[in-house]
Amino acid sequence: MNANNTFTAIDFETATSKRNSICAVGIVSVENGEIVDEYSILIRPPYNEYNWHNTNVHGIYEEDTENSPAFDEIYPEIKKRLYGRTIVAHNESFDRNVLKNTMESFGIDYSDLNIADRWECTMKIYRAKGCKPARLNSLCDRYGIELDHHEALSDARGCAQLYLRREK
């Protein structure tokens, strides 16, 4: 395996349409093509406010996160898994902007993570290969990857598996 198979896959779920309303994160760390660490936690979004549409997608409700930590409380765990790494997400612009906006709302500088301004994006990679549709659940079905869609850790794990198979 080469260095391109050492990376961190991440997925966020949001409570509202606001890009700073993280309610769940899943992070999968891969070293030399092997998953070596998984981290997942529910996060209390600002004011523990939810939009029905978002809840309908991921099934997370106010009562699920009312006693969960806020983003700034779990940020050290996120930082230790992302710092200086190649970051992969299925729709990287969404997940990257959610992270950037949430960090900004807590007064944390994105450069603190020492990661690229743009991440690797499995959706773009598989679209370029001609896969249609290129939704995470469609690709995982196509490639036989187990997925509990919109559960943050499962989505991050599915993304990691897709990234590992990108050159096949």
C-alpha cells in the first residue's frame, strides 16, 4: 500500500440547514489501507435546534442530543484525528464547509488543523469514473459496501472503503 492509502474519512450530520449545526460526526482513520481508528459522537447543535427535514433524513432528535457535548468540547478529539492528514469526504464541499463554519462560530481557526483547503471527494472521484448515480448509498450498494445511510460513522466508513477502491 502507498501513502495515498493513509487518510481520514469524515462525515457530518447537521440539525438544520445552517452549516454550523453539527449534531453528529463520524471519523475513520486509515493507515496503509487498514482502518485503525473509528470515532463517532452525537453533538449538541446550537440551542439544540432541529429542522424536521434534517431529522427526517438522519433520525436524530433534540432529545438525542440535549445532554451531548457541544462542538468545542469534542473538538480536541476531532483535531487529534484530522491534524495534518489527508481528509476524505463523500461530498467534501458540504462536510468541509460544515466543519469550517462550525469552527468559526466557536472562534477556532481552521488553519489550526493543518489540513488542505480542499479535501478528497469520493463523489467527484466516482462521477469521473462514470458512475451514475454517485450518491453514497448507490455507490456502496454497487460495490457491496455495508452502509447504514446517514449514520455518521457508517457514512464515514463507507466513504473510506470507496476511497480505498478508487483505483480499481
